Amino acid sequence: MKPENFIASGAALFCMLVFEAIALWCFLSKKPVNFWTGDKISESSISNIKKYNHANGTMWLLYGLFWLISSIIGLYSAEIAGICLAICCAGVLLLIMTYSKIRNKYQVE
């Protein structure tokens, strides 16, 4: 294996670990989790905090799995892993859309 394969795989694996840690934090949190930095969600603004946090945790868990797939691919091909990593980075837009749906679903009107 080439050194660049290990670099691509390691970078994706590190990102996966970060996102899986965020997912775990969401699953274990008793207070509503924040998506945006500096945004503070009050408990009274969420109809079901446990389900809201679980939905956020699931979102981060699935996002982390895409990074894991990129990491595995990176062991075999750094070039294809680079494409996967770019797709994962662009996936942030999907995270934003998904979080907006979660927030709207559980927001008290």
C-alpha cells in the first residue's frame, strides 16, 4: 500500500470518529442539542427533547458512516477516497437540510 492511502484513510477515519462522538453526545444528552455554533435551544421550544436528540444523533451517526466508507476506500485507492471525501464535505449541505427538517418537526409552535 502507498503512504497516500494511509493518509487518506486516516483523515477520513479521524473525521468519522469526531462525527460518531457527536452522535453519541446527542443520544446521551438530556437537554436539546445545538447544531449551529452559538445557537442555544431552550427546552421549552422543543416538543420532545428525547426524540429530537435521537433524530440529531441518527443524522450524525449516518454522516459518520459515510466517512467510514471513505476511510475503507482510502486503504485501496487514495484517488477514489479523495472523491469520496469531497462528497462527504459537500454532505454538510445535506446535514443542514436534515437538521432544518428535524428542528421544524420538533419545534413548539
